[in-house]
Amino acid sequence: MRIDGRKNNQLREISFTHNFTKHAPGSVLVEFGDTKVIVTASVDLKKPKWMDDEDNRGWVTAEYSLLPSATNTRCKREREKVSGRTHEIQRLIGRSLRACVDLEKMPKMTITIDADVIQADGGTRTASICGGYLALKDAVEKLIQSGDLAENPIIEPIAAISIGIVDGEIMLDLCYEEDSHAQVDSNVILTKSGKIVDFQTTSEGEPYEYEKMLELFDVAKEGINKIIAMY
């Protein structure tokens, strides 16, 4: 049995609380076990400054922050320069969410997803992506109601989950203690139809077999299907 009594292929208790904050068009409190993230979607009715004048697409981007008391030791706020880890995670979130929308259908519009981790116990980036999709979806629905969007740009839902090999066993949705001792650490992001958005997998010790990688992916896919069913 695992630290928290789960089966190896069992997700932690997951919940999504919509409209968690008052002002953002989309806001969701995401809880994956003891990992808790507030994700909001903000809308700017103009395209990014870097985009060419003749380019009428919209854009989806993301920012990620680990709040000082989110872990057992206080981490400093990244006020002036974000760390390499933060930069990597927010690029992953933005890239993943752009994969599930048709940017042509949200012309000259920028939606920013902010993921603020208020409590971290493993899987913060995957929880942020799941919450980011739901916050984006809620914001899009309001933009359609207001007439700022003519049609829904979302192609299909996406979800993400962590998975790894711990003490020789494949385990789904790792908590921090499991993640810190994993021999293989992976994050899988898929669409509802099973298309791959991202599949990051790293051996932290000895290399592992191709067949084991396929097994990791299949267990993660089953977990993702269960998450999407919660949406």
C-alpha cells in the first residue's frame, strides 16, 4: 500500500470549485489531495503586442506562482525574476491550453491563466493545467454570453496527471514524498480523444525499459479519462 493507502493506479481525492473568486471571468480552486491551486482566467480584448498587425489570432498564456507558505519551508516571492522551474511550468501550462483551442476563433483577444499554488504536495503543474482548462472554459462561456466571442474556440477538453515508478512500482498521481523518491518521474497531458499534448518522462536513476514506458502511459491515460469525466 502507498503512503496514503491508495492503490497504485488510484488518483488522490480530486475536487474543482468553480467561481472561487469574485472578479475573474473564470476561477477554480483545484484540489488534488493536499495540493491546492487557485487558477483564474483574465481577459484582455486585444492581442499581444508581439503579434504582427496582420495576424488576427487570439492568444492564451499562463503565469505560475508558488506562494511562500505553500511548502513546509517558506519560499521567497519571485518579484523581479522568475526561476527556471517557474518559467518552465508556466510555459508548459500556456502551451498545453493553446493546444485545446482554435486561436482563429478568438480574434484579437488574450486570455491569461494564473495558477497560484497555495499548498503543494506534488503534481502542482498537472493540477494547474486541469484547473486552467476549467477556468478557460468558464471564461469562454461568459465571453460568448457577452457577445465578445462569436463561437466557442475550445476544440476539446484536456487534462494532465503525474505518474512515476517508485520502489519498482508504477504509481499514479504522486504526492510529494513519492515524487521525491521516484526512480522515474513523468507528466502526461492528453486531450479527451486521447491525443498527446505533452509526455515528459525522466529516469532519475537507472534507465528503464520501453515496455515500462508504455505501461506508464496507459495507466496515466486511464487516470486522465477519470479526471475529464469529473469536468
